Amino acid sequence: MACPSLPPATIPSVILIVISLELIVCWGAHTDAEALLKFKSSLEISNDALGDWGLESSPCSENKANWVGIICHKGHVWGLKLENMGLKGSIDMESLEGVPFLRIISLKNNHFEGSLPDVKRVGALKSLFLSGNQLSGNIPGDSFSNMMSLKKVHLAHNQFEGQIPWSLVELPRLLELRLEGNKFSAQIPNFQQKAFKSFNISHNDQLHGPIPQALSHMDPSSFSGIEGLCGPPLNKPCNTANMPSIASIIMVSIALTQALLAIGAGIVILSRRNQSSSCEEVPANVKSPGARALDPGVGAKSPDRASSHGSGRRVAEGAKLSFVREDLEKFDLSDLLKASAQILGSGCFGSSYKAAMTGGPVVVVKRFKQMNNVDKDEFQEHMKRIGRLKHPNLLPLVAYFYKKEEKLLITNFVEKGSLVIQLHGQKAEGQPALDWSARLKIIKGIAKGLRYLYSELPSLITPHGHLKSSNVLLNANYEPLLSDYGLIPVINQEHAQDLMVAYRSPEYNQQGRITKKTDVWSFGLLILEILTGKLVANFLHQGKGGDEEDLASWVKSITATEWNSQVFDKNMGPTKSSEGEMMKLLRIALACCESDFEKRLDLREVVEKIEELKEKDGDEDFYSSYASESDIRSSRGLSDELNFTM
Ligand SMILES: *[C@@H]1O[C@H](CO)[C@@H](O)[C@H](O)[C@H]1NC(C)=O
């Protein structure tokens, strides 16, 4: 019998169902059937294509399908394959949520219209095939968030427009992405997945800018029919003339908002902004004819470069970058505005761009919109304070740009990208994952960075505040650099509470407060993520009250004797000689995750315990035998060994 175990909430209905033995045997299938029939009811079916769908039979008997268009696996509905059936109407994902084993949805080559359905409701989906319909409009950036199993996404030959959603970039298992024949615009987001088996965005003729490095080995026909793209594998080198400038991306949008506000047309855009959830990126290519005409740099068919620079300059008049450090190379705002820009990522918090100045430094410009918690003077004071921090494990703030409606924070570009990509990103064949010694080195570096922040920013209750794997960057030697620290005082409180890691802590959930030990909790989760290779985000995104179900509880639910086989990330490679030290570190992490902060270790204790850890069990002198503090492995070619970039 292959029925799933019943959730507690259904117990009363079980009592009723017991009356009918037949029904209890097929409890799972019965709900599948009901959910599918509900799904069917929102379709417009021109012929009798789904005629055998009905409650008389269940959709599946073991691996055999009784209904047309259903794929079965052990009595459960595993796939829905309704292709070339002339279907219209709406794609009711809410009903499909009720089909617990559904992993494949194919509705290829039908007549569906309207926007992309809310596919992430079926979070465990592996394959989504919607090519060959008339779906249209912008796809919200977070549409695929947390769909950690998703391998195949086919949306080709529809009418989608706007930016390619950023959440696709974050899918660790994505192998096939087919977006050809739509109307996507702006730049290709910075895909990191190197193991793509199939990738096609051809004939989206409004895309422009450089092809991300990770895609440089794809077949050139994946990019055919797009004038504005440059860089390998195309035969068209990127020079600054075919890359959009920072000005066209960033400043125009400021100028645009101001111009539109001035002439009153801004209402369209602003009301759109307000409608979108706090976490949704406003697409660069705002969907209003007036806006498009005024937005020459982004998404327009042939960017009018002169005028985009012009508006950037207008805004820049009288404005300047404020440098917060003496020891780093300086540049003018005008250099920055002229720099060619490449989008690195855009999330809830703001977008970031890589900007390469001619003959100058390569920097990252991060754009924050919700940073008005304090007035201008106080903001500048705080930025200076952050600028004074100097430590090998902190990514230094170089400069900032202040405008009432948004702030730009400028840092140097870091070679290997973020830890989240190194841990969870798809690797090309033969490329090793971070091994135990590299991971221990990263954790020790983070600990040092945190200790420094605690000693230098004593007035902040939670000196980091936003510690997570995407805010740990790795330099060429795989030494970690913390980023986005010390921002709690300046971020709008409401926004901070929605988005910052500190506000997901047990003390905030239970008592509405953050404490000096809140960063310890975030650090604990981060260590667990590094040791298990599992994404913390999956658990945290469940939000308020969901923290009992976090990674720590999962680890605790497994007895310590099973940790070696079940908890540690297999990708760390051989770790036999280090198991004792790994177990110690796991215990430290669990102690950091203690939900009662009174009982939790404080930062100093945690750092001390971590510093005592050795790479190998019983290897007392492993670290002291090296002269320098920076791990010798890095100079011994760890970077060759781990030669995968972001
Ligand atoms: C991409 O799609 C285009 C248009 O359908 C096709 O001509 C091209 O061969 C495809 N390339 C790859 C690599 O799939």
C-alpha cells in the first residue's frame, strides 16, 4: 500500500473514511483525484480531451495511469503531461498544490494566455514545461525562489517580457533553461550554474550587455538573433560601447523617477511600486509606454547612449561620492557613471552591479532603497564609522553615494563570489567542492571578522545583523570577507524586520528583541549550512514562528552516532581523519543555535572554541607549524585545486 502517512489535522476525516475501506486504501490517490479535477475545472477544453478524468477511477494504479495525461509512480500522481491539446483558461497552481508527489508539469503547445502562474506553490517541482503558449508580461523576480529541486524550465516561445527573473540564478540544480523566442530585455542575470545541459535564450532581441562568464562555453546558437549581446561564446568582444554604463542603469532610474514625479506621470510607476510586495524587484523595464520612452538605457531596443549619459550627468551635477577610506584608490562619480556595468544579482534588499572603470578599479555598486532610518548627518557619521573598520576578514566599504530616495554603497569586487554559490552552486564536472580544511578556514575567518566587529562597534546591539552565506565573500585564496555588516541602524526598521537575518532569530520571534547574542545564532546556522551543505534559506523562508523547523532542529533530530553518515556534507571528500574535530564544530554550532539566548554562548566563547579546532584529529600542532596565520593551503595551490569561479 502506497498511501502517504496522514497529517494529524486529518484524523477526524480518517474516522469517516474508515467506513469505506476502499477509500482508505486509496486515500492518497483520492486527494490527487480531487485536486486534479479542481485543476481541470479551471481549464477551457475544446474537445473531450480529458474525458476519462473522473471520480469513478483513481488516476493511478501503481505505475499505470488510468487517466489521460498523467504520469504515475507507485500509485501517486508524479507528472501532468497535457501537451498539444488546445487547452485554454487558467493554470490553477493552487489546486496542484494538493498533489503532493507532483514533480513534472508539462502544458506545452497549448493556448494559455496571461501571466506565468504561481509555480513556486508546487515547491518540489523538478520539471516545468510551458513552452509554446501565449503567456505574457513580466515575470516577478522571485517566481522560482526556493524551488531547490527544479532542474528543467522551458518557457520558450511565449510573449514574456522584462527582466529574466533573478530567482532562476539561485536554483542550485537547474540543468535546462529554455527561454528562446520571448521578449525578455535588459541584461542576462549572472548565471553561475556551469552544468547546464541545455540553455537557450535566442531571439529575445532586446537583451543586451555581456554574456555571463559561466555561460561562455555554451553553443553560440543559444544566443542567436540578439544584436546587443557581447563576449564569448559570441565573436563580438565586449567593449564599453556595447556595455551599458552604470549611469544608464542606476542614475537614469533616479532621474526618471524625479522627472516623472515632476510632470506627474510618476503616479503610474509609483503605484506599481507600491503594489508589488516588499520583496519584489521593480523591473528595470517599467511597463508603461511613457516610461519606456524616457528610459533610454535599459531595455530599449537601441539604447541612446548620449542621452542616457546626459541624464546621469544631470543628476550627478553637484553630487559626489563620499569616500570613507584613505587607503583605497579614489575615483570620481563621473568615472563610476561611465563604467561599464554588469548586474551581479538583485534581491529583496537591493541590486548589485559590477562596475569596471577604464584603467581603474573594479568595484561593486550596491543599491539600497530602504535606508532612511536616520537623517543625512547621522547616516554620514555611520558610514564613516563603518569606513574606519579594517580587518582581513571584512569587505571594506570604499565609498557611498547619498540621495534621499536611494543610497549606493561601493565596495571592491571579490574574486570568487559568495559562499552560497561555492556551497550550493552547480559545479561543472570534475570540479571539487570546498573540502573540510577549506571550510574550517572559512569558519575561522568569519569568527575573526565577527570578533573584530564586536570590539569595534560596541554600541551596536547586533554588530553584523545580516550574517548569512550570501554575505560571506571569498577572495582568490578562499579567505572569507564579511559584507553588509553594521547596517541595522540605517535600514528602515520595517524593512529590516522583514528582511534581515537578525530579525529571524528566536529572540525576535518570541520576545520582539534582538540581542548581543543574535549574531551568534546566525553564525551557528551558517556553520551548520557549511557543514551540512544544506540551505538555511529553505528553512528560514517559512518565516515567523517557523524557526522550530530550522536546520538546527533537523541536525538535533539525528543521533550523534549517525552524524558522520547523515549530517555532514558528502561533498567535503574524505574526512575520516577529521571526524572528531568536525563533531566538535557541529556541537559548537548547535550551542550557538540555542533558542534561549540567556543560555546561548556569547561571541567571545564561540570564537575561542572555534580557534581551538584543528584540521585533523589529534593533530595538536597543525596550525602552529605554519609560520603565517593565513592557511598555507591557499599558497599551495588551493585555488588551482578548486579552480571554479562564480
Ligand atoms: C536555440 O534556439 C534556436 C531557435 O529555436 C535554435 O535555432 C538553436 O539551434 C537553439 N540552440 C541551442 C543550442 O539549443
